[in-house]
Amino acid sequence: MGIWMYFSKSNSFGLVPFVFGLVMLLGVKEDYKRYTVPPTEKIIGF
């Protein structure tokens, strides 16, 4: 949406949703890695 706003309407406000989208995608990447890669150390105490 941010890229579309930036190029089609020629205003710089499109950068705001673009930056927020990038930040959220980085969070999704970390969450995906956390849930798909098994831990390398054992949890002791349970």
C-alpha cells in the first residue's frame, strides 16, 4: 500500500506505511524462525 501511494499519488506520505510494513515483516520473520527452528539447548527444571 505504501509503495502504491508513493508512486501513484506522488506524495511522500506513502513512505510511512511502507516503513511500518517493513518493520512488521521483520517481526514476522523472527516469529517464523522461532517457531520452526528447534532449540539447540535442553530446558532443565520442568
